[in-house]
Amino acid sequence: MCLAVLALNALPGIPVLIAANRDEFHARPTLAAAQWPDAAGIYAGRDGLAGGSWMGASARGRYALVTNFREPGLNRADAPSRGALVEHYLRGAEPPAEYMARVHAEGQAYNGFNLIVGDMEHAWYLSNRNGPPRRLMAGVYALSNHLLDTPWPKLARTKRAFAEVLRQGPQPDLPALYAALADREPAADDELPATGLPPDREKLLSSPFIVSPTYGTRSSAVLALRENGAGLLHERRYAPDGTLNGESELLFTLTRAHAGARTPDAVAGRNA
């Protein structure tokens, strides 16, 4: 997962709404979003190489997503898979705060990452490149390959487009969310982030939707968890030339419908 925008406890009846792009090498084996056969309550895509996931949800109303923290030349080949952080949370039962405290204690074993985990009431963010876990209050957030809400051009543009979709009505428009994720416009040269990559590589990676023969946006997805107990994970998959080559819609029932169950501190405060 390399770009995600999230509305957390910010929409009537929808405590969790996430729209995200997963960028990866096209040669890396990947399983489409599905109900996992070895964990019936988990709904997610799956890394065919290491077995973890970049984003998913469980029937218990738990969700998680991870992005890499871009730091060229510093990744260790022997580090554990960051996708396991998503898988372990979805399979487990620890409250989000306790899980993040444990990951924080073990975090330096991994290459750089950003991790968001939550349930229908609470959400937490952690980067192993930026101190302890942080509680996320109600609001709209965006994440790419630096810290949460770092104003890279592609992140700022996608967050604005996401917010505009939300302003159109109480029910998110799926085609409009995908349109926001499909933006292929790179950043201007004078706006490119300086992460240590060659300028042509920075340019390629500066668009929300990335197209190249070897590396690019493999899939886009929308995850929605509703207070009435309905869950949705919708995924579109793409070929190296950026054309659509697969689509999945997973509808599932949450085992605990949180209608009216949000606690006062879950909605106190707001991030815009």
C-alpha cells in the first residue's frame, strides 16, 4: 500500500472509510482481495510471496493498513515482512492501543513502515521512523511513503479529491472515489519530494496512480465499515499499462454492529 486516504469516525453511519492504491513491482505474486480460506473472518488482498497483506478488515470490525517508509539504500533483505503487521492485527484480538504498543517495542526489526490499525471506535498510527504510537481522533487523514499527512503533492491532491467526494452526500460514491485514486498527473519538478531517489524516479512515483512496465499501481480499493454491521471491501486490479484487469466486491457482516456504540472520546476532536 502506497497511498491511502481515510475518514475515521467522521461520516454519519460509517465509522471507517478508506480509499487506497497499492503500488508494487508487477512481478511480485499477489492474490486478489478475498475472504481468506485459512481465516474465515478476514477480508483482504494477500502477498503471494510473504503471505501478509497491505490492507484488510475482519468480521469483528478490525482493520489495518501498512505503507513502506521510503528510505533508499537502507532496507535490509533479512527484515521481516511488513505485511505481517496487518495480518497479525486482523487475526488477533488485542485492542488497537495494546497491539501498537507491542509493535512499537519490536518495530526496529522491520524496514521503515507506517501502520494504521483500528476498530469501529478507535484508531492508532505508528511509524517506526517517528516515535511512539499516536491516537487518531475523528477526521480525514492521508498517508503515503513518509509520515502521516506529509504534504507531498500527490497526497495533498488525493486528500482534497477525497474530501470533495465526501461533501457530495452522506453516502460515498464508489466511482468518484476510484476517480480520485486514478489521477496519473505527476508533480511539477519544483514540487518533487527529495527522498534520495534519482529525479526521474521521483517524478514517476509522484503521481497518485503510477504506470510503468516494472512497477506501478497494482490495485485500488475502497473499504467501508458501517455502524449497521455491513462491511464492504471493493478492489480493482490493474495491468502494467494501467488498464483494468480484475475486480472484486466483498460484502460481509460484522459480528458486532456498533450502531450507537461509539464512545464520547471516539468522536472528540477532529482532524481536517
